[in-house]
Amino acid sequence: MRLTDLLHPHLDDVTSVVDATSGGLRLDPYLHLPPGVELRRHEEPVGAGELLLLCYGPDLAVHGGEADCLAALERMRPGGRGLIVFGHPGTDLPYHRLLDALVAHRCQVLHAASLGYTHLHSGAVFACTEELLPPHDWFGHPLPADGFATALRIADEYVLADFVSRSQRARLIDLERAAEETARALETAREDGLAERLAAAVRDKDQLSSALRRARERTGVLEARVSMLEGSTSLRVGKALVSAARSPKRRAARLPGELYGLWRQRKVKGRPAGSRTPAAVPAPEPQADDRFHLSHRALSVAPRDRLVITGVLTDRTAQDFAADAVVSRVLPHDGRLLVERTDPDVFLVQLSACAAQEGPWSLTGTGLAPDLDRRLAELVSRARGLGRTAVLWRDGPASSAPGLSLLPWDTVLDGDTGTALFRLDPVTDGRDRLRDVFVQDSTRIRLARLAALTGGPDPLAERRIAVLAAPRDATDVARLVAQALGQLHRPAEVIVADPAGLALDELTAASVAVHAGPPTAPWVADWRDLTEDRPDTLLLDLLCAQEFSGADAVGHTPAADDYAFVPALKPLLVRRSLLDTGTPPDSWSRAGHRLFAVRGKEPS
């Protein structure tokens, strides 16, 4: 939730918001106050028609301290309202430090909600009153007013919520402790394994260096022997005799001359260095090498931006994963070579590929194919020895291949491998089904979970969107912030010409990068026309269509084509690499780029 969504329902009859924050954080860019409500700062009591703005968090320089909040609460008078925002995470909210002061100054909390900012995690609206006010429901609407019923509701909910929260807090503490212990054990195991692999690599290097040195010495001796043999008179005489025997008519007559020349050269070689060779005997010409030699060198160096998976997978899973990762499927006879040469981020074994009745790894882990069990165990050990993460993806009952659970896996994932969007039918499944799969059950989501476990590149980075905007005044800024933060799939960055001169702090606080210059996200949306009404599902539907089709640009057509490839469209979402080429949109289709159309308007 945005801060303005929490605040605005409680601005009825409020004419001024009193800023009582003491930290360095400016909250006015987050408020977007409506006309007739002004923001001011004073030290006077806060009564009817006013709302006190407070901030409290762990960083005193940014949020302010507890003492400043307590002092500000003393200024509350009946009829006044207040909003306090917290910089603490929701699970560590120290509300008990302010609770006594709120009660002492007759302040009743009306509504509390989480905030989607990096440094502001929650907020609460309260009012100073002489009588009990009706609380609000989960949607922020006031419940019917009844003094005794309201008191009973508050008392009952307090007891029940406190009971539930105690168990949740205890469970959270246990999970955090277990996560810390697991992280320490994993780090220790990695350090130990790294030391062992480093020592083994040093030993292998020394052995290879020694073998290479001995091979070079042996090669030098052999080369010297070959040179000596090639230059010997006996070998040259033998060659002359063999040539004469093969061609008696042509070479036999020349044989005495060749033998005499060899005898003369032998005598010349035996003379001292100062003697001269007779001019009548020509020096031997070097023999040309009639062999062809080909020297080839190829090298490609690039950052690894895709997850590299090597392992045992089904045909369907390998096809789905290949859209977002580099996939190498191993066979029983080449598994070790692929694990060593592909240098994967993860060695992955899918249970359904082993428990199947067909395939190169069928019946592995069932006890019916011991040779396959042995080879798979060797591959798992080799992958772990190379420092790679060995993962068992248990997408079926463990009892179908019980032998797999006995192998030394680094991680075991339970559940299916997700659904690729191109396997869905937009007509049959509907737009809501596409959205649900995109957000929760897509193959890319499953791969992102795998990448997080192995430390590989995150496939979800391909869903990042940059928005091009050109706000001119405060109204445009408020509209841009509302549209960007209201999207169900938020943009990753907003590109404006001069971000320093605009109040876009709320975007930055919501983890949306704001900068000038070229975009860095893989996808770009043009929002320079801020008068256009954009539903909150716009970016979500555009990305669903792109992931379904694999297109380079997604947009609308005058004919309202829906989920169809078209030769031309009004682009709403474009691949950044396509924009970088500078090609006009009219010629995208002729240049071989794929254009995919979706309907122009979708209800929120």
C-alpha cells in the first residue's frame, strides 16, 4: 500500500496536515494532498480539522526517535487526527513503546496497514477522542457505531489476535534460528569443500606439470634422434637405392652420380672449418615440405547472464527450461564429460525422468537398473566435487524412485516444474488464468527459485520494465507515481530527462529506480503521454502476452486484434535491443521482428 492510500480516506474535514517529524526523511512527496489541504509545521496543539504527521524508526537520523513522537502526542486535542509511519519491519514493530502514550492522550488507533517502501514498512491512523470510535475493517471502511459492541469487538479481537500473533512470533523465531544455523552449516561446508577442492587442484596441477616436463624432455630426445637419422649418409644412400629400384630406367643411370655426390659431401663434412667446398659440387638444396598445416584459434568471452543447467530431465521440462536457461541433458555414457565441460550452475535430476518407463534414465532409483544407479551416483559426486550444486527435483512421489533419496543432494525441491505460458490457450484458459500462471506457477518462477538456491543468474530479471516518462508539473508527477506504483507488475525503472528537479522520492522509496539516460531493463514502455488512462493490469497483461508469444514488441491495433501476430501495431512494450537499433516501428515486421497484438482496453 502507498502512504497516500492509507492517508486520504481519513482526510474528511481535515484542512491542514501538521508535519511533526524530526528525522531527515521528507514525507511530503509521498502525501499527494488534495486541493484545500495544506502541509505546514508548527508547535501548537493539534485539534479538529488538523492531522498530525509522525515518523518513528530504527534510524534516528532518517526517521526520528521515540522521544520526539511522545512529545508530539502531548499536543493532541479532541477532534484531532494523526498518522504515524514506522521504519521498523512489521514483525519487529515496537508499538508497545507508544501504546501507553496513545491511551494517556485519548488517542484511538483506527487503521493500520503495511507500506511498500524500502525504509517505511507500516503506518497507523489514530484520532484523539472523548468517546470510543468505531474501528475500521480490513478495507479501511468504518464499522457501525455502537459503544458497547465496539468495546466488545476491540477486546475480543485483542485477545484472539494476541494469541495468534504469539504463536506466529514463536514460529518466526524458530524459523529464523533454523535458517541461521543452516546458513552457518552451509557456509562451513562450502569453505571446507573449497579448501579440499583447492588442495586437489594444486596436486593435479603439480602432477600435470611434472608429466608435461617429462614429455617435453622425451620429445626433445626424439627430435634430436630424428634429425640425426635424417642427416645420416646411410639413410640417404638407402633412399637413393630405393628410388633407383622403383624406377630403373629413369633413376638407375643417375645412381652413380648421386652416390659419388654423397661420398664427396661426407668428405666435406669431415674437413676443418676453414676449408672450402669445391665449386664443381653444388650445395644441397633444402627440401620443401609438401604438407599443409591449419592453425585455428577461437575464443568467446561474455558474462553468464542465463542459468546453466546440466542433468537428467524429461523432454517437456527440457523444452520449457530452454526458453530461460542453457540446458544440457546428460546420457549414461557422456554424463561425466558434460558435467566437466559445460561448467553448469546446477546439476539437476528430475524424479519423473528417472521413474519413467521410457528414456535413457528410465527405472533409475527403482532398484531395477543398478548400473544406472551407479552412474548417476558417480555424476552427483563428480558435480559436487567440482563445486556445483546437486539438486533433486521431486516432481512425483518419492516412493516411485526411492533410491534417489539416498544420494548426497545439496537441495531437494518438491513440486512440479511449472507451466510455460506458451502451453496455455488464452481463449480457453482466459486472461485471469494467464495472470495467475505468470505470477505464481510459470516455469520462469520455478527457475528463479532454483537460481536463488544455486546463486545463478535470476531468470526474473528478464521481466524488468523501464518506463519512459516526461512529467511537466506536479500534476503529471502525481499521475506518473500513481500509475507506476499502482501497476500489479511494477516497472523496475522510470526514465525522465531531469529527475533532480522532480519530486519522485516515492518511486525511489518503492524500489523503482529513477534516472536519466538510456534504460537498462530488457523491456521499455513509453509513458510520455501522462494524460492517457492506464489500468493497473497494463504491464502485467503486456508481459503475459510477450512471454506467451516470445514477440519483440507488444501493443494494440486499430482492429483490436487480441493474442495474434500482426504486421504492424502501436507499440506499448518493446524489447530494448530493438529500440537500440533505431529502426522505425513501421519496418519492424519487414526486418524480421515479431509483433504481437493484445486488446486495447482491459478492466482493472
